[in-house]
Amino acid sequence: MTTGDTKGTSGLPRGEWRPWILVALVAVVIVAVNASSDYLEMTRSNLDFQWWEPWLWEVTSAIVIVALAPLIGKAVRRWTPARDHLIRPALIHFGLTIPFAAVHIIAIWVMRESFYWAAHEHYGFFDDGVALVSFYEWRKDVLTYATIAAVYWIFQYIAQRKAAATVTTADERIEVRDGGAAVFLAPADITHVEAAGNYVEFHTPLKTHLVRGTLASWETRLLARGFIRVHRSRLVNRSKITALKPTPSGDLEITLSDGHTVLGSRRYRAVLA
């Protein structure tokens, strides 16, 4: 059965702490490499600096990035990129790089300036101008956000594939959260599933259940139970299809066993065939 998100031992939703640990471990390696490289380069160039400065720069940046990583993971779960649903999530995630970079820049500025002030040293993070420094940092943060988002997406994809592969015949019911209640639906009772904004509608002959989530996040689990995608926003239970009727535009009118008719996109005619 499919369950909702629960908390793991780390306080993060189950399945979210593994990519976070990976991000943290990679951050430690990057800090060690970058800080030591900066130290050696500055020493060779005979620059006047304190030994702790390159370590402070890298450590403060890593702390903020690792702290923000779970929020990126949450955004990936909410706006999951998919093969036929890519442009909108991509634009949303690109837009989210702006607040991500803003928080990153402000946080490292506060931490570094505070440390320099305590050490009676001058840092001057924005000596080259706020706009120029912000653009420079944002450009790097776009790549950082994309890398972390990719890590979370890969872990999510693997988890979904495993869930689909471990479906047992003992109880194939699907657990959905309709409001505050847990509802168990047999796949044979579901005629079709449709995207509705930030929700997914599970249609049965008796009732439509509105579940928060994305169609892409449900697709892998439902494909293993006999559902097929017939539209970018619609999955249909193959066993419930009783008739297919082409339309002048090349799409298909799909008649289901309960008498309802839904539209299938011509992009998916091969799947229906």
C-alpha cells in the first residue's frame, strides 16, 4: 500500500534524509578541496590574509546550502519534472533560484561579517557593489540549486520505481489521503485519475476523491496496476475502457465502463493502440 509522508529519525520526511546526507557529505568534500586550494593559491601569490579566511568562506556557504537543501527537496516533490510535464516545473524551479540565492547571500554575509568583526578584521563582502556581487553569487547558486534538485529527483525516482516493483498481490489497494481521512481504493474500482492543480482526482463510480499531490508522483505506482497515460493531465484504467472514438483534431474520445467519456490526446494514441 502507498502511505503518506511520515517523519524519519532525522525529523525529515521518510526518504528525504538520504539525499540530504549525500548533499552534506559532498559539501564537506567541496569545502575541504576549495578551502585548501584557496589557501595554497593565496599563499603562492603572497597575499596578506589570515589562515582561517578561506575556511570561513567555504564553511559558511556550505552550512547555508545544506540547511536549505531539504526545502529544495520539498519543491522537487511538489513540482516534479516529468517527460511530458517539464516546462512549467523547470520555470518554477528556475524562479526559486532567486529566493534561494537571496537567502544564501544574506546568510553568508551576516555570518562572515560577524566573524570578521569579532576578529577585528575587515571583510567587505559588497565592496564591488551589491548588484554585481549578488549577480555573481546567483549565477553560482543556479548550478548549486540544479545539482541538489537533481539529487532529490533521482532519489525520488528510485523510490517510486521500487514501490512499483514491490506491489504485492495480497493487498493491491491504494491508500490516499482525502482531506483528513485515509481511504483505501482498489485499483479495479478506479476508472481514471486526473490532475487538478496541486491536487489529483481519483474517479470511481461512486465518488471522486481529491488528493493533494501531482499526477507525475502517482503515475509510476499506477502504471504497475494497469493504468495508462492518455493525456498530459489524465491516467485511465485500461480495463475500464469500452470504446475509442477519433475526433476531427486527431484526439480520442474514450468511453469508460461507467458511461463517462474522457479525452485522450493524440500524443498517446500509440499507447492506446
